Amino acid sequence: MSTAELHTLTGAYALHALPDSERQEFERHLADCEACAQEVRELSATAARLGLAVAETPPRDLRARVLREITTVRQETPATHGRRERTGGGGRAKRWYAYALAACVAAAAAFGGVAVWQNRLAQDARQEANQAQRQNEQLAQVLSAPDAKTSSGELTGGARGTVVVSQSRNRAVFLASGMERPPSGKVYQLWFNDEGTMRSAGLMDLRASDDAVLLDGPVDRASGMGITVEPAGGSAEPTSSPVALMDFPTA
């Protein structure tokens, strides 16, 4: 491949779109061509910034379409010894160069957006897994605490509930059995009973209505707990009659 042809590969190289043979040849050229090296750095930085701003999944055929367009144009030969080579078609070359650069940037934005989107999904999944692991550890600590005390009772609809309280951990766990799923658009919300004032203790997972739930927040001076049916997302205070009221164990 001639030197002039190598000069045209900066955009494709910045997008990791070169086959291995051309990439290796271009990297050897890059080590001796400061103009191409500078252009690659600028294109890579632009692609990275655009990628961070994109959160939508691009069309499946975008990559192939952009790469086909890139192959039909040539970039202007970069400066040599600080000056551009003068040709009779300089204006046309600059226009084609701008078009090729725009195509590269568009592809970079799309490909970068997919990578960022996938990375965000992975980060969200890791955060959810870490949070679930911490809650499970805290739940196990309450259930296995030496001072853990339990109290059980019947709930609405024939369900049964058990609450476990550890004063040393200052936390409580609620275990449900046979609870019906709440109506569509509703959720079960747990409450601490602070001497008659209800304090939110989190929401029950609709997928785990027969599971143990770590109440959100410290027990402090709460003497019991309640459960109400609330709009999805929960409420700042109860908006319906409780489906369950349970006192915390005292002995």
C-alpha cells in the first residue's frame, strides 16, 4: 500500500474498522507520521465524546452502511512538513474529506452509544447484585442475632406473617406466607409504628410476596409494624387501611 493510501486510513483506524493486515501496516506508518498520529488522536477523542452522549440503539445496518460510504471517498492527504500538497482539485478534496470525517464521526457516535449502553446495563446489574447481596447479609445477621425475637400473626385473606426483631442490630425482618398479589398498579408498603405515627419501612417485592423482607431503616422506638396497599412507588404516609398490624416482640 502506498504512503498516499495510508494517509487516508486515519478515520477507519480510529473506529477500529481496519482488517488486521491493513491495521498493522498503518500502525507502522503511524509511528513515522506525526500528521496522521495527530489526526487519529483527534478523531478518537471526538468519537469518545460523542459516544458518551448517545444512549439509543442504532439501526442494525448502520455500521455496514457507513463503512460502505467511507470506501467511496478519500481523505485529503495530510500536511507534509507543515504544508498541504497543492492540487487542482483541492476544494473538492476538502469537501470529500469533510464528508468522510462526518461519516466516521456518525459511526463512532453510534458504535460508542452501543458500548456505553451495554456498559451502563452491566453497571446497573452489578449495582443491583451488590445491593441485593448487602441486604441478604443484613437479613441473615438479623435472623441469626443472639437477641433475635419473633412474633407471628394472621393477616388479611388467610395469610400469615412473622416479624423478627434484633435490638442489637436495630433492624427487623418480615416473613410472609400466602399473601395475595396486590391489585394492578399497587404495591404492598411496610411501615414502622412509632407510637401511633407510621414511618415508611420500604416496599415489598411483588415477585417475593412469600419471602423474607428486611425492613428499610432502624427499629429505634418502633413498637410494631403495619402493611398497606399503596400506589406503585409507595406513599409518604398510609393512604389505605392496613391489611396487617403486628406488634414487635418484647420478650
